[in-house]
Amino acid sequence: MTYEILKKEEWHLYFEHIDKNYKNTREYDDLLLDKIISGLENDNRAIVFVEKNDKGEIVTSIMTKKRVVYNEYIIVNYRTTGNNFFNKKKFMGLFNFVFQHYENIKYYRWLAVRPINLLPPKFFKGVKESVPFNRYLTAIEYAPAIEEHTSSFYETELFSGIPETLDKKNFFVISGFCKQEFRTQMHVLGHHTVSWN
């Protein structure tokens, strides 16, 4: 198994990976692939991280988008092949690759929007104490509470991946900030942090 950042000319492999594994999404959407293709082709901030098997096939992927003004990024999509959706070892390994890449280019904060009931609590047991999440302070906030008092970034960027058929009240926002940079860049954490793990 190898970790890679896909070059733009290889994005068709990512599209095939998504199309084969649509069951990993919150609900099947006939237009899902079209939305992802359009979003990637028209956005030079997107970076696709993948884990490939010995045959060169993508088995796990994470798509991210860099923000322009701040040194932070959005984790847009995590996807894996097969029925074992969240294999913790694969999950941690690929996230470590993603975090290291962004830390190397001085992007120290990440954001993600996730359904409240996406994973059982037992999945997260030990996660925050393990590599790579042990390098980050994380905060969780209820998505509608953030939307009420924030800029258009949250609506146009962060919440744009939530299907229109779903309600934001079923989602929360997770943010992580690299501990080694916490003291020097504390001001960019924002004012929407409600609980530290």
C-alpha cells in the first residue's frame, strides 16, 4: 500500500473510486459524481489524497480544499472501498499523510462537517490520543449554531456539501488545530469553539 497525492491527470481514478463506492455516502445521489467532477475541475484549491494497493487501485481517499485567506483547509470527503467503511488503521494512516502534507506547507487548522450519527462513539475511543490526532486540539460545535452567527464562508464552503434533502440540525462541525502552533496562532481559532477534547 502506498499514499499519494493525485495529479490532476489522475483524477479520473478518483471519480471511478467514488462511482464504485457510492454506498459510502450519506445517501445515494444520482448527481453525486457530476457534482464532484464539476467541483474539482473548477477549483484549483482541491487536493485529493489516496491510498493505493499493489495493483495501483485506490482503496481509500480523502478530498480536501485549501482556504485562500487563512492557513486552514476543509476535509470534504473520506471514502473507502468494500464494506468495511471505517477501518480505523486505514483511517488513521491516511489522515496522518494528509496532516503531514498540510503541516509541511504551514496549514495548521482543519475543518469538517459530519452527520451526528455517522460513527458509533466506540470508534473514537483512543483516537484523540493516537497519531495523527494527538498532534491536534479538536473542538466540536453544532452546525446550526455556527450558521447563525458566521460569514458566508460557512454557507458557501463548509455547509455546501450537505445534501439539500438533509437538515443541518443533524450535523456538527469538527475543527482541529495543530498543538505545536496553538500558542503562536491562537487568534485564528475563531470564536465558535465550544468544547475542547
